[in-house]
Amino acid sequence: MKSFIATLSGVAAVCLLSASLAQAATIELQFTGLDVLYDGTNITDANNAGADPLGVVTVDVDGSPVAGSPFSTAVSAELLIPGVFNIAVGGDTVMSAPGGSVTVNLPAGNFLTVALDSATITYLNAGFARFAFGGAVANVTGQSLPGGLMMGDPISFSFSAILASQTNNGVDLLTFRASGTGEIEGAVVPEPATALLAALAAPLALGRRR
């Protein structure tokens, strides 16, 4: 009977811990100062020779900065959003093609690279543009984050920019140059306390077999 009560108590503890794990910790990487170019087909970072220097990059876990964050030196980004056509001068929302990517470089060789699917691109005729990639349309393809953190799917990526200049044919934008801020967000992996959950579950499983 005591063994049964102990098992029930253990199951309850595991259930409570499982519920807490359902709210997995979240990594948020935010950056400022990314300059981008549109050539009528693709949106890229403005540095054709490499990564575009950024202003500041912050890396938080559930709102708490990791060691060293915010970073303001040796930070840069590379961006490609392919297949962007027919953005109306008066304001428009279009879809990009899949196959894009964004890489954010941090000090000490740390970085995050994310592959992008189609983006929803919203352009306002006031000169503001937003690029949104939600949920599972983005996934990590390479990373080395501060503190040994690892970001897992699903990944969301968004970027908002103010246009500094643009050309058009009276109907659609032909080119533009813009600068803005972005955010990449995903779950921490492995999730916190996963090892503890496994340690609790193992003896319970053995107890049930007895």
C-alpha cells in the first residue's frame, strides 16, 4: 500500500513537472541597424561583399539577457529574401519565394543561421515595410550561441524597416534601400529540467514493472 501511495505521489510530481515543461523557455535574438536593398527581384543585406554591420544585438532567455548581452561590437548580418515581385507603389502585401536565409554574427565566433520559407511582405506607401515569417516557416540550419544555448524549431522571424530611398515605374517599386530592426525567436533546446523529468520517470517505470 505504501509503495502504491509513493508511486501515486511520484506520478503526481512528474505530471506537475511535465506541465511546467510545457511552457518551454524561449530564446529571443533582436538586432538593430540592418541595411537592406531591393533590386526588383530579391531583398538582401546592403553589403554585397559580406555581412552588413549591425548596431546592437540582444540575446535573451525568457526576457533575461545572457552573459555579454547586449552586443555592440563584431555584430553583423546577412539576409536573402528571394522572389519578391510587383510591390505596388501605393502600398501592397506580397509573398516572397521560399529559399531565403538570415545569419546573425556575434562576437567570439558565435552566430545563428536560419533558413526561410515564404515571407509575407507588407509595404506601406508611407515608406514603411514589414517582412514576417511565422511559426514553422523558418528553421535553424547552423548555430553557436552564447553560453552554449541552442535554439530549436519552430522559429519565427520578423523584420521591419523604414525606406531611405526608392525608385518606381509609377506602378511598382523597382528598387529601394531601407534600414530596420529584426527579431528571431525559438524554443530553448534541450528544454529546462528535461534531465530531471527523465530521472523521476525512470524509477516510477521500474516500480510499475514490479
